[in-house]
Amino acid sequence: MSKIPLSILSLLFLILPFHGTSQTTTSNSEQSILLKLKQHWSDTTPINHWNSTSTHCDWPEITCTNGSVTGLSLVNTNITGTVPPFICDLLNLTLIDLQYNYFSGPFPTGLYNCSKLKILDLSQNNFTGPIPSDIDRLSAQLQSLNLGGNIFTGDIPAAIGKFPELRILRVFLNGFNGSFPSEIGNLLNLELLEMSFNNFSQMAIPSSFTQLKKLKELHMKESGLVGEIPETIGNLTALEVLELSINSLTGNIPRGLFLLNNLTILYLFRNQLSGAIPQVVEALNLVKIDLSNNNLNGTIPDDFGKLTKLSDLDLFFNQLSGELPASIGRLPSLEVVKLFNNNLSGLLPPDLGKYSMLKEFQVPSNHFTGNLPEYLCANGALIGVVAFDNDLTGELPNSLGNCRSLLVVQVNGNRLSGSIPSGLWTSINVITLILNDNSFSGQLPDQLASNLSRIEISNNIFSGEIPAGVSSSKALTVFIARNNRFTGTIPQGLTALPLLTTLLLDGNQLSGHLPSDIISWNWLNTLHLSRNQLSGPIPAKIGSLPRLTDLDLSGNEFSGQIPPQIGLLKLQSLNLSSNLLTGTIPVEFENKAYDNSFLNNSGLCATNPSLLGIDICSGPQNSSKISPQFLAVIVSTAAALFALTMFFMFLMVKTYRKRECGLDSKWEFTQFQLLNFSESDILSSLTESNMIGSGGSGKVYRVALNRWGKVVAVKKTRNIRKLDEKVEKEFLAEVQILGTIRHSNIVKLLCCISSETTKLLVYEYMENSSLDRWLHGKNRQLSVSGPVHHAVLDWPQRLQIAVGTARGLCYMHHECSPAVIHRDVKSSNILLDSNFNAKVADFGLAKMVVKHGETNTMSIVAGSVGYLAPDTCLAEWAWRHVQDGNPLVDALDEEVKEPCYLDEMTCVFKLGIICTGTFPSTRPNMKEVLQILLGCCSHRPELGEKIDGSENAGAPLLKNSRRERLLDDEDDSLVSNV
């Protein structure tokens, strides 16, 4: 071995110490830069662990290679501010990931100096303005650029096409209102291009895009595209996902698309495409095809029967004709078939469902003939059969009666016959049976399933009596059985359906009296019993149905007088014609709106001639005259009462003014934690200028305690009269309990200041006011880019607020002793701190729930424990939307719908349906609600990491439950199991 010269060894000894010193200096310099970044940004709580006493390469947000910072990942850390140029003083940065924060301002051109940058993610922030025309000054090594979910506007510059190494380009969900450049076609290494949800000026797909031979995914949904899809798109041989839906594309579907061997997802729905679907199909890896809502004609390709991986076939709302190829019925992966509103005809494939886990079968509004396939539920996954308005014949498959997964059967408007499989009436999961306008026969079973919500069997040949066991279906809301051959009486049990809204039994052969005692028709709004043989009096109880607006009892043999209570109903439609009624018509109906309501009742009369065809009632003459003496007594009495009323009003006003001036009796100050202010500091600030809200229970003031820089919120409630001693003690006892509650999602009650007639509750002040203001009030703003996806509260914030609210309520319900039921939870009682963390407020209606055997200390602020029915408008609309087979995504508000969060949003939507379920016993408690919400955002650790034992306690309750199955359903499932 040759020896190293002495001179070289000497040189190495001189250099090596300086090299070590250089590495240490670089490390210290990088840590200083990172700490400078922390100081530059606002609200750095998530990175408080960045400090000079720890090694920066150990910080989870930092990636180091050979002791030097190469990666900075600050995902969803709620950081606000701008991206400073000195971030590039970290000379070896290859990755900057700042997604899901609140960075703002124009595109940070200071990043041009990050010469080694390969991955840049600025998505889901608040960057504004145009993308710089010299964006190509970013590192030439750039491989991934994500600018999605911001508020960038204008054009996408041509310079975007000058990154030779770029593999991923995402600019989705912005406010671009100009053009995008054909130069994107120069990015020859591009694998993913995502430009969806922008408002580009009407542009065709550039032919240059077909040069992208390595492109695997092209997303341009809702991007203002016009013109035809280039025929050369078939040159994109690596393409796996093509999403061009919700645009204005015209022309034919290029034949080359169905020749792409790697294509798995093809979404072209809601365009203006025409012509036939290409008949030659070699894209054998296709999993999902959605060509719905176009103007396509011709036949469904036979080659679709070769797509063994196909799970979803959506071709609805087109003009397709011909038969459904029998080979499609043998596809082993097929789960969803949606072909409705076409001109398809012929027999349905007999093997549908036999070889696959078929979930949804929707073929209504076509011209199909023959039988429904026998094997639709052969593998036990079928959710719904929707085949109305066809020309189907034969009987319903017996297998449907044994299909435990089935929720909806809607086959009205066919020529089906025979009896209904008995299992359909009693299946534990079936919610909707719509069988109208067929030739079904047989009798109703003695018992109906408890979950059945809608039964429509009109215009068939059903016979026999309506069974008393119909009362077992407590969830029933609609029962329509008109124009059949039912006989016998209307059973008392039918009046015991608490949620029934519509009952139509007209055109049958029912007889006997109506039940005189109506047990529970509090939600009934439509009652039609016409054209039967019913007799006896009209029950007076009908007049006490609070929501009845449509009543038709015509064409029967009812006798006696019309109950005067019916005159108190707010009826929009009334028909009592062709009966045997006698007596006087209630005066409320003596107007032309009811001209045809009482025809062919010879014994009826009216007090005035306003009703056509009704005689005038005869009566004693001069019965309306009043003697002068009696009139004088009435006038004198009225004058005395008026004077007395004015006197008492004067006393009340005087007392009120005295109280408003602060002349109440002494105040009692009850504090629940260490305070540095007194009652006088609060009382002196209760002025009109400090009032920030008012409601039925009092006023709310913002009080700044200047000496300490503290701000509190004061709720002032007033009672007109002095509380008795017992109630006063109970009120204070409850306030003491509320004052002991300590939870990060519950507004702190600091103290209570009370007098004989006034109560002041002092809370911590919430900087961002109430959720109501952000959702509906003046704080709600939209960005310049338009209404879509840019509400001030984006989806992550909304979900954060929902989880926080659930945590607070879960604590009150399950951790407090005694438990506290708020009883007035609404958006105005959810307050938001400076970081938009939710805090439950306003316990004015709260109630202490006392266990059996314990002393009851409930105060006047509480009501009774009971069931508050769900909102019958929005909740029912949502429920029916899903029942009708509509995709859950379509029910989401367009202003908050964000494609990257659709899974979370549909999960929360389903939870909303569960929480407004028909019966309180089927709704989840707050432990379960919290658990479901955390499951909805399970991939976002910032919301899920705080699960403690008590919150997880709800998990076993959900295991294998109906709620769990609902949350496992697909987004576009036909119906939710509520």
C-alpha cells in the first residue's frame, strides 16, 4: 500500500475540524430560521414545541436528511398569515406542505428561491389573486404542485407548462374565471391533472392534452368545458380515471375511450353528449361508468357484458332504446344498475343478482316487459327495487320476501298481479312499499313491520278487512289504499299511528261507524274515506286533529249533525257531499270556497244563502234584537273594565320604569371561581350601548372590565313578580351545579348576580359570537369567486364545531351528576371562541335529570322530560330524498359542498337522519353521536385524537346496530335505514 504524503495528512487535519464546525453552524442556523417562522405566524399553538431547547430534526413537522432540513409539513395547524421569503433560507428544502391552514395573500413568490423544491402543497388556504405569469421561476425540479381549494382568480398562465419534471398538478376548487393554457400539454411527465370546480371561460379540451402519454387521472368536473371530447383522447393509454361531468360538452363519445385498457372510472354525466355509446368495448378494467343526464341514443353495448370488474352502471336520463343485454346480468362485480328514464324495452336479464352483490336496481320509466328477475336478492345485499312505470307482468319474486337487506320496493304503474310475498309486509328493514296501479290481490297480514313508513297499494284488487294489527307499524306516515275491495270496519288501531300524515281509503267497501275515540292522529293532514259505506255520526274528535287540512268523507251514509269542532279546523279542502247529514252547517264554512262541500245532504241548512244548493235555516223571528236596557248595561260594564285596565297598566309601567332604573332591592353575588370584579362593575355597565342581543328570555350585554382588560358576557333575565322562597332556592341550587361544570366545550359560568326580580348570569365572552351569526347572520360572507365552496365557515370548521358541540353535550349528559339536559340546543346557543372552537351556552332551559329515588331539585327554569318531535319539514324532506333513491350528495348545500370532503359530509348527513328518527328510542345518545362524528373524520387526527374512555363507551352500542349499518352504506344508497 502506498503511503499518504505528509503534506496531505497535514491538510486533512486542518480541514476536518472546520467541516464539523460548518455542520453545527448550519444546524443552528436552520433552527433559528424555523423559530423565526414560528414568530412570523399567528396562532402557533400546534407548534409550541418548537423551541431552542429541543432538536429541530426531532420535531414531527420537520424532515431532516443527513442533519439538514429537507421537509416542512404543517398540515391543518390553523396557522394564519403569509408565507415569508426567508422560508427558502432553509437551503435544502425539497418539500413544503402547508395544506389546510389560513394562509392568505397573493401567491408567495418568495418560494422562487427554494432551488431544490420538488413538492409544493398550498391547498385549502385563502390565497388570492392570479397565479404569477412567471411561476416557472419555481424550482425546475418541481414534481408536485397543489394549489387547490384557494381563491385564485384570472387565468392559469402558460408558464405552468414549463416544469419538465412535474407529475402532479392540482388547481381544483378556485375562482379561476379566465382560461387555462394549452401548454399544460407540454408537461410530458404529468400523471395527475385536477382542474375541477372552476369557472373557466367556455373552453374546449385542448388537443395538446392528448400528448400526455403518462397521464393517469384527468379531473375537469364542473369546469366550463364546451365543444367535443377530442377523438385523440384515446391516445392517453395510461389513463385510469376520466372525470368530465357537469359541463357543456357536445358531440359523440370518442370510440377510443372504450379501448383504453387501464381505464377504471369514466364519469361523463350531466353534459350534452349525443349519439350512440361506442359498441366496441375493450376497456376491461372499467369499474364505474356514469353517462347519465345526456342525450345519448342507440342501444346499450353488448360488450358491456365483458366488463367483469364493473360495479356501477349509471345510464339514466338519456334516450337509449333496445334491450338490456342478458350478459350484464352475469357480471360478477355488479352492484348498482341505474337505467331509469330511457326508452329501453324487452325482458330484464333473468340472472341479475345471481352472480353479484347487487345493491340497487333502478329501471323505472322505460318499457320493460316480462317478470322481475327472480335472483335480485340472491346474495342478500339488495337495498331497493325501483321499477315503476314499465310494462312488467307476473308476480313479485318470492325471494324478495326473504330479503332482509331490502328497504324500498317501488313497482307501481305496471301490470303485475298475484299476492305479495308475506315477508315483504313483515321484513324488519323494509321502509317503503309502493305497489299502486297493478293487479295485486290478496289480504293484508295481521301484523305489519314496525319500520314500515310508507304503504301505497291503490288501484289494485286487495280485499278483506284492514287488520287491527296495523297499529304495530308505529313508523307509518303514509297509508294509501284507495280503489281496492277492502271490507269491514275501520279498526280502532288505525287511529293509534302517531306519525300518520296521510290516510287514503276512498273507493273501497268499508262499512260501520268511524272510531269515536281517535287515539293518536296528531300529525294527520289528509283523510280521504269517500265512496265507501260508512255510517253513523262524524266523530267530534276529527275536529281536534291539529294538522288536518284535507278532509273528504263524501259518498257515504254519515248521519246526524256536522260537529261544530270541525269548523275550527284550518281546512284547505272539505267534502262532505252525498251523505245523510242534518242540521246547520258551521258558520266557518258559509262562503263560496265550500260551495261543493255539502251537496246532496237534504237535511243540511245554512244561516245565510251564500252556499249554492243549501236551504236557509228557519228560526224564531226578531231573535237578534237586543233591548235598550241590556245594551246600556253592556256599555257601562265595558267602560268600567276599560278604566280599571288603564289604571293597572299605569301601575305596571311605573313599576317597570323603577326597576329599569336600577332601583331593585339588594343584589346577591354568587361566584363560582376566583374573580377580580364585583357586582357593581357589572351593574354599572348594563347600558343600551353595551347590549349585543335580546330574546324572549332576556337581554345579553358585552361588558368590558377595563381595569383588567377582561371582557365578559352578561345575560339579564327579568321576572315580573318576585319569586317565592322555595323557587328562589331551587334556582340558586341549579345555578350552583351549572357553575361547577368545567369543560372546554361549555361556556364557563363565572358568577350569578340576583335580586328579587332580576337574575344576571355572567359568562366568559366568546369573540366569534354565535354559530347562528356565521350561518345566517351578518358575519356570513362569500368570497369574490362566487358562492360555491367559499362560505366563511368551510367544511373542516363546520365539522370541528359539530364535534366540539357533541363533546360538550356528551359531557353534560353522561359525565355530570346529576345529568344536565340543555333542552334548547340551537345554533344561536353554540358560541365560538377566537379559534372557532364550539362552546355550548345558555342553560336557561336546562334541566337536572334526577335518578329514580333521589331528591328532586328541579327548578322553574326546567320543563318536563319528554319527547320533542323532529322538525317535520327539513328532516322529513331529507328522509324522503333518500327514500326516493336520490344520491345523498345531491342533498348537500351547494354553498358548502366540497368534493374532497364528500365522504365526511354524507356521513354527517346520515347522522342527521338518524338523530331525527321517528322514535326517540332509535336515536343515538350523545356518546353515540360523538363516536359517529369522530368516525366521520377518522382520517383527520386533529379531530379524533382527543377520544377518551367515556367517549369510546358508545362504540359497543353501535356494533352491528342499525345505525352502524346506515353509516356503512354507500353515499348514493337508495335509502337510509332510519
